[in-house]
Amino acid sequence: MKLPPKPRLIGYARVSTDEQTNEAQLIELKAAGCHTIFEEQGSGASRARPVLARLVREINAGEVLIVVRLDRLARSVSHLLHVIEQLEDKGAHFRSLHDPIDTSTPQGMFSLQVLGAVAQLERALISERTKAGINAAKARGKLPGNPGLRERRPEAIAKASRARQRGHLADLTATMPSWLPVVQRMRPDHPWEDVARSLNRESGQKWSVDRLRHSVKRLVSEGLADPGLIRPSPRRTPQDRLMMLITGIANANPDLAMRDIASQLEAMHERTPRGSSTWAASSVKNLLDRAKKLGLVLP
């Protein structure tokens, strides 16, 4: 009887400062069977982990992400659960060598559920302590919040701004697997307006053009996305733009019928070349045939 192939093990090692070394983690990960290991230097207090984000983006179904200890992967229980949820969406698994977490086994999944309950309790306790602290401060006649911000001190404003920027980058790196592939598929061939509409339709999210453009520029500035994504899109006539839009839809899902593409265009509030709001399958076919002659449609 032929045994099934063993899953590919991918290691992740992290240290907090330049003075520290990954050597001990690398030894354990290699001993566990990891032939590919991603290394990162970054504070445990930050979710901005570009190497981890790339690993999660590139991992394949059936593969296993391995860490020596849970604190090497996540800054909190909620962060850990978020990363594991992303892996599960990809069909991948997670294992910690020094903790009872292995999402490929029933026992490991039970331990994960316990962690989830602990995280929920932790959030509830933090909320209660915050409310109690605010009420106690009010009873003493003190205003809640940062005194430096209330007094508009420049150093306090600058510190808060840096904290917001770090938080924004952390959110982007954590969520980009759910939206960046759409941007990579369409940019720079399509204008930002078309990308935002397609992204909102496919993901159910609500992206404005400005928010999407600024988010991609931030990832590019951090070296997490291809600079080509923010190049200006070529100028096209309205009919050329519709042709490129239909081409993008068809290439993304070759199994769609003409009527399905027409329905998507109506849902995106795109008007036909003649200005009508109702799309016929024949109108889609004419533009798609033109795109095929130009070699724009994938075989």
C-alpha cells in the first residue's frame, strides 16, 4: 500500500532586535523537518510582519507552518487566531513545537478552541477594567484620555500619529491576502475606479478609490508590493475601457457565460457603449471578440 506524501513543512523564526540571533530556532526547525525557513526581525509588540505576511500569502494547501514557540509567531492570542484563520482559508495547517497546538489533529484543534475562549475572556476583562478606570477618573474630577493631546502638545500629537501609522500598516499586512490579489490582477491596466468596483463586488468590502490607492502606495513604500501597481494606467476611450474591464472579468473566471458577465457589469453600474444601463450578451461578445483578436484574453 502506497503511503500518502508527507506535507511540506515551512518554518518561521523571529527575533526582536538586531542583537539577537535566530540560530537556536533554526536548529529546532531543521530538526523538525523544515527545509524552507522564513526569518524575520521585528518586535513582538507589532503586527507589522512583512515576512510573515508573505509566508501566509504564498503557503499552499496541505502545507504546515511550524514555529518553535507561539510567541515567535503572534503578539497576542487574538493575533495568533487571526493568523491561523488565514492559514485555514488557504487549506494549510499550523504547529508549535513547544506548545500543544497542531491544527491538523483533533487534540490540537481543541487546544486552539480553548485559546479562543481565553481570548474572548481577555477582551471582556480589558473592557471592564477600562470602564472602571474611566469611571474612577471621572469621580476624581479627571478627564479621560491623553493630556498631551488635549493640550495639543506637538510631541504628543507626533507620537499618536506614529502609532496610528504603525497600526494602519499592521492592518494592511494582516488583511492584504483578501484584497491585494485583485489589485495585482488589474493594475496598472485598469484605472483605480474599476479596481475598487471589482474589489467591492468580489470581496463584499467597501473600498473607496482614495483609500485603495493610498493603501497600495503604503505597501509599495514598505517594500511589500510591486511598484508597478501604482504606475498610471493608460488613457483609453470609453469603449476601450469597457473592453479591458470585460477582459479582466473573463480572465479571472473563464467559465463565466456572456450573460453572467453582463449581469456583473450591470451590478457595477457600467453603461454599454451606446449609453444603456442594460447589457445584452451580444454586447459583451462583441467587446470580448475584439479583445481576443488583440490577444488580450487568456487561452
